[in-house]
Amino acid sequence: GLERFHHTCPRRILDIKWRSLTPDIVVLQQANTSSIEMILLRNQMHWVVHLARMQDDRLPKQLSYRELQRGKLLRHKPKKRFKDAVKSNLKTLNDKVEDWEQMTQDSRLVTKDLQYM
């Protein structure tokens, strides 16, 4: 699917043939790009930083944190909450999970970290 397409494009651009048996990681490094997983994680972290800085009464923050002040959510609880997904992704990135909301308040630190993901 998408991952295969993401690996095929740099191979075509860099003219790396499949028979050369060059690993996908090497191709991505030569193309100076990241895997789809890392791109998605980086985008999610940008959104997390944006959400954490939002005022608590904003609807996107309430929906993401599942803390609506009025209205109803669906009966069936989701398998994984947004906060849980963020925590597991931060564990994947070997980040300190306990203080991720506090970490988002320092914009210079977060922007620098997200650049090097």
C-alpha cells in the first residue's frame, strides 16, 4: 500500500534498481526522507502540541481528550483513547511519557525535537 509506494518513489528518483538489493532504510537515507510511520508520528506530535496549548473549552481539545462539557458521546467506548495513543507513540520515540503535556509548553524545545524526528 502506502508504505510500498513511499519506498518505490525514491528508488525511481535515485534510479536504484530492485536487483541491487538495496534495503529500504538505505534508500530513504539517500533520499533524505523518513518512513511513513515517522512522518505520521511527527504530524501527530505537531497536533498534540497544538491541542495541549489550546484553551480547555475548545471543541477539538474536548473531543480529543473525551471531556465534553455538554452533549453526548457515543455509547461504545473507543478501543484506545487519543491520550493513550499519544503515550504509546511517545514510548516508541523513547520520550518521557509522564510530562508530555508539560513538555508541549516550551515551543522552542518541541519545534527542535520535531525537526529531528
